[in-house]
Amino acid sequence: MATAKRARKGVFFPWEKRAGLLGAIGRTRFRWVLLAVSVFGFLLFVRYREERAAAVRSTRATITTAGRAMSVYRASHGGACPKELGALVADGILRDVPVDAWGHPLRITCPGRLDPKGFDISSDGPDGLPGGLDRVE
């Protein structure tokens, strides 16, 4: 009986050699499909990350421009802060109300959190929630 078991272990068909998930990964077609899906998923991940980084860079550039315009407004109005950034448009300093890369208007805080004599301009971030964890300053 022991010899019969040994004989059965020695004879196998190629598709019966490996069973389960590891056996399927070892098959040539599945390996190529798995590789293609993995590369595609990685490229989607990199694209999402780069689009988000580009949006943050664009928003920071808009915040810098709005900050310079705000300094011009304060210099011409004796250091007073406007209630909203629309006052910069009404005064002719900016053409449009500055918005971030996600289409939300920028927020102005006067006096600023870091500089009590200054101001802070920030974006609510992609979700649009004020003071969220993804805000851009």
C-alpha cells in the first residue's frame, strides 16, 4: 500500500501540480494579467497623487497673490482689514475674487492666528469644510 501512494505522488498532470492561489499565480497568462492590473493600478495612484499635489501648488500660488493684494489694500487703507476678499475686487486691486483649485473662495482671517497685527489667508481644501484637516495655508 505504501508503494501505491508513492506511485500516485510521482504521477501528475501539469495543471494539477500547484493548487490554489499560488498555483494560479504561477500560470503564465494569469501572471501577465496580474502584472498588467498592478501596473495600471500603480499608474492611477501616481496620477491621483500628482493631480492633488498640482492642485495644492496652484492654491498656494493663489494664496500668495491674494496675500500681496491684501498688503496693498491695507497700505492704502491705513492698515484696516476688509471683511471679505470681495473688497479687493471692489477697490480695483484684483480682477476676480480668488478661489482655490477646487473652486472654493479663499478665507481671510484678520487678525491672523500667527501674527496678531497681520492677516491669514487660507483655503478650505478639496472637501470645502472650514478648518478641515486638508486645508491649505
